[in-house]
Amino acid sequence: MTLELRLTQLGYNCWLDQKAETINKQSMADGVRSSQVFLLFLSEGVLTRPFVLFEIESALKLGKRVMLIHETGSHLPHLPPPPPPPQMDVAQLA
């Protein structure tokens, strides 16, 4: 199940640039403007794509909350596994 489908089932209205009828800067800006939250999937090379950078810039200029999503798993062999959580000595908390 995709995140878009699950959010839609929960009653959220999702705009996904890849499913837009028209995809240009104006439609992307409109999609970002109509969103409450801008979700960005951190896939390999995503921050090198000019249109993605435009969407990020639009979201920031509009004061949208930006959520970054990094998916890990065995089906994504090109991504390194996340680092282990830092070890902390309980005595340090006192």
C-alpha cells in the first residue's frame, strides 16, 4: 500500500506531482500552496532535481511544514542502513 493511498483512506486530500494532469512550475506551485504539509521522500539524487528544488523553495516561501521521509529496508540496497542509536550511560543523565 502506498502512503498516498493510506492517507486518502484516512480522509486526507493528497496532491502528488507525479499524478498531476499538468506538470509545470505553476501546477507545482499550486499543489504546494494547497497543501498543509510538504512531504519529501529522500530518494537517491532527489536534491539534484531542479523541479524538486523548486517545490522545496515554494514550500519554504509559503511557510509550509516540510516533512522529510527516508525509507530504509532490504528492497532499497542502494541506501546505507541507518546508524545505530548512540550508546548512553545512565549515570550521565544524573
